[in-house]
Amino acid sequence: MPKPSSEPFEVACPCCTAVLKVDPATRAVISHVAPIKPKTFADFEAAAKAMRDQEGRKESIFRQAVDAEKNKADLLEKKFQEAIKKAKETPDEGPRIRDFDLD
């Protein structure tokens, strides 16, 4: 069996691909090197355009939410009326037998 080395070794994190240097004796992380993240946008103009587009999408989603909230009461009332209609059409089968009634 090979003798364990006392030299620290490097391990790549499977989640973020950071490099961790681990001490084998204490099994503790000695150092951490974060991965280099690529730039999202090549220049400032592209970033500004993306922000403007995102603001437009936010406004659209907000308007849809406001419209849905305005129609919410009518929708709930229609669902309630439909449930009442279905309950009247379905006859009641009599008293239900519960598990503890059988004891």
C-alpha cells in the first residue's frame, strides 16, 4: 500500500469548477480559486439594449397580471355557479359510512 503524501492536492469542484487545495492530513480546504466567469455582454451598448428589452418584458408581464386580477372576481363567480349547478345535478346518495362507524 502506498504511503500517503503530506503534500496538499488540488480538486476541481463538480458544481462550480472552482479549484480547491486540500491538506491530506487535516482534510481541510487550504485555498480556493474561483472559476473565471465569461462576460455576459461584449460591450456597454449591448448591455443597455438588453436592459431596455427586459424593462419592456417586465411591463408586459405586469399588465397581464393586472388584467388577470381585474377579471378574477368574475372568474371565481362563474366557477362557483358551475359548482352549484353540478352539485344540484348530482343526487346525494344518502349518509356516508365512515370508518369509525363500523366499529
